[in-house]
Amino acid sequence: MYKALYRQYRPEVFDEVLGQDHIVRILKNQIATSGTSHAYLFCGTRGTGKTTTARLLAKGLNCLSDGERPCGVCDNCRAIKEGNFLDVIEIDAASNNGVDDVRELRESVKYPPATGRMKVYIIDEVHMLSQEAFNALLKTLEEPPEYVTFILATTEVHKLPATVLSRCMRLDFRRVPESVLIKGMADICSKIGIDVSEDALRIIAANSDGSVRDGLSILDQCISGRDSKVGAEDVLEFLGASGDEDFIKLTDLVRKKKTEEAIVFLDGILSDGKDVRQFMRDWINHYRNLLMVRFMRNPETVISMSAENIDRIRRQAAVLELEDINRGILELSSMADEARWSTQPRILLELAIVRLCMGAGQIRELSEVEFDEPAPIPAAKAAVTAEPAAAQKPVAAEKRAAAEKRAEPVEAEIVPQAAQAKAAEGFDCEDIWNKVFEDGESEQGSIYLIRNGGRITSIDENTFTVAANNSFVKEHAEKSRRLIEHLVEKHTGKYRAMNVVLAGGGQPEKTADEIAAQASDVLGIKVEVK
């Protein structure tokens, strides 16, 4: 029967363990000096070698060799490898987590080893034990017989009681570096006669997230359907991932604000069967690589890819603003987090592309300009003298009519609220401000930072002004713009755009002529002030 690579090539001696040199050094020295502890706690992420190292320690305590232990070839070492050694007991705490199971363990501890020098109990996923089971184990864990050693293994050490932690020698297993994984997998491939390219191994290592087991599982599946050669394209096909050229092109389309082309390009990628969530993760990593080449002379030390691809990324980073790279990382990270629980991750990815192309805060403004809706002009009464109709977009009238048609049901709902609201100049600014934060703190906890550092100073027909006490409050108010505008609309009965200024010397008031000129630029029509 076929045996998986991670089981077939499980380390049999300490020198074969990958990426845990700090732990191997401690255990080898303790075995050599007969200074092993009565209880160990092995903690760390999945697939980093906790259970494997526990078995090696059990071998070392019972090895018959006169040299370095474990030797991996004596009768006891072979018996432990095959699971036939009576004095090494492995317990899965996920399925044996009750107090009765621990009581049975305590009874078996009383009996001395049958064939070996030490009796070793390996309790895997120990965090799954119930509180009663932990309490029943404490006394035995603290003072076991001289011939007993406990090895507890867990991926969630924070779930263990402090009383257990204090009774064990804790060893933390680290994520295995990609370079170590690549070398280990290359050695295995040479042993089984499979030619796997370095680029393919690099992609596998990057997607294993520091887990040896995950890396070997991916490698196992990649070579299962191939004859004797595996390339980078084969790995990408298995993972449902995309190549660097796809991310370079898509990022370039986003940089040029070509929203439609970017979405069409994405559709072509996903139509080939690429995984949406994996694509998000890889695109975030591409933006991270863009950031690295901007600040590092030798980025190959932290970027696992060929020199040619690094040069391509460096050329793209040279034409991107640092703000665009930063926004790409934050926007995609936010969408990837939401996509973990969404049944429609593709829609979230498409939304991320739209927001990156046009800016989240510009969506409302863009729709207003495209449909030729007049922008609000505060603090001035303006009369508009329209240019000839030929100067306007030929489809403007049709778009305006469509927009008005779509807006009819919304207006029908809002009008009753607006009819009950006070006149724009009659609002109590302080009362509105307080109501905004009474509702806002339940939707976004961090909005309270603005409450005491700002205030509404005026509410006009189409706008309202928030005066911030300092630049920090001003920046946070800008980030919460959509929420604040929504809440002000809720309590005034009409949507109004927010202006944020610094109190006491912030933005100077614009003259009516300046406002008219600005409106003319936005609307593309001539605005005169009377």
C-alpha cells in the first residue's frame, strides 16, 4: 500500500529533523547527560515536527546504542518506529479527553516498563482535555515515577491551564524557513527519482506556510499525476494559483484606472479554474514584493523568486506610488479576511478591483459627475448658465433620466422623513453630533476617538462641516466619512456631504468666485455667482 511522503520520510534520528535545531540541540544534550525532564510541552503550528520529535525523544530514552542516541537501527528504535513498543504510549486527547481516560492513564503509570528503560506517554492535542481531566492529571504530571516521562503536544498552548504549563519544560517549535523546506524536498525528490524544478519547489514552500507536512503533502499530490518531471506550471495548476505575469498585468491595469479591462482580465483568469481566495493571497504577496523592492537593494534575500521576475517587479514598482502599494495591501487584506467566510468571494475581489481603480471615497463623486448632477456649492447662491447642448456628452440626458428613474423608489421613502425634518439652518448641531455617536459606536467602536475631538459647526442645505481639534482627529474623521455621512443623513432626513476642517486655523473659507470656478471645473459647465 502506498505511504504518503510525510510518513515515508519521517525523521528517524535527530539530525534529520528540519528547521528545529534549537530544540534538537537541547534534547540531544539532555539524553547524552541523562538530564531529561519528567514532563515536556511541545507547542507550535501544525506540521512542524512536534509528534515526530516526541517519538525521537522516546527512542533516545530507550535506545540500546552505546553511541549517539537514538540510533534508529536497534531493536527498540525499530519497534517504536513500527508502533509495537509497549513502553511508548501515544494518546489522542481529542478523542480521549474525559476524566475517566485520565484516571485509566494514572493507573497504568504505576506499572514499571515492560522492555525498555523508560515509559513514555505522548499526549497529542493536549489542549482538548476537559478541565476535570486536567485537574485529575496534575498530581501525576508533577511527581511521576522515576521511570515515566510525559510529552504533551499542542497547537494551541494558550488553552492550557497555567497549572499545567508550570509543571512542564516548554519547547516552542518554529515555522520551518522556506530555504530549509526547499532543500529537504529536493533531497526527497532525488531519492525517489523525480525531477522537480527549483521554481516548483519554491512555490510549494511558499504555500506550505512553514509546515513540513503541508509542503510534503502538496509535493506528493503534484508528483502523483506526473511521470518524472514537475515544473512550476504543474504546481500552479494544482494549487489553483496564478503566475507572476498575471499579477503584474492586473496591477498595471489597476494603476492605469482601467476598471473594465481589469475585471475582464480577472474573469479570464478565474475561468481557467483558479481559486479566488488563493488568488487574493497571491496578489497581496505581489504587492508585498513591490514594497520590498522599493526599499531593499538586494530584495532576493526576502523574495523567493528568480532574478528575472524580481527585475520585472522592480520595473513595475518604479512607476507605482508608495501610497498605491500601501492601499493595495490594505484593501486586498481586508477583502481576503472577509472572503474567508463569504459564499461569494469573487464578488469581493471584483469590488476590491473597483475600489483600487477609483478609490473608495470617489465612488459617490464619480457617479454624480458622470450623470451630470450638480455638485453641492456651499456658502454661495450660484446661477448656472449652461453651455450649448452640443458641448455636453451626447448620452448625458439618457444617463440622467435613467438615474432619476432608479432613484424614484428611494426618494419615495426619504421624502416623508425630510418633510418632518427642520429647515437646514434650524438644526441643533450639538444634538445631531451626539446622536451620530450614540448610533455610530455600535457600528464602529473606534469612532469614539472623534467624538470629543471634533464637533459639527454648521449644517447647510447640501453639506455639513466638522471642525477637528487636531490632525489625528481630522484623519480619522476622513476614514469614517461614509459612516458619519450616513448617520447625519439618518438624523436630518437628507444626504449631505461632509467637510472636515481643522478648528482654529484650519482650511480658509473660499470666496464665492473660487467656489464657482471649482464648480465649473467639476461640472464642465459655466457657473456664475450673482
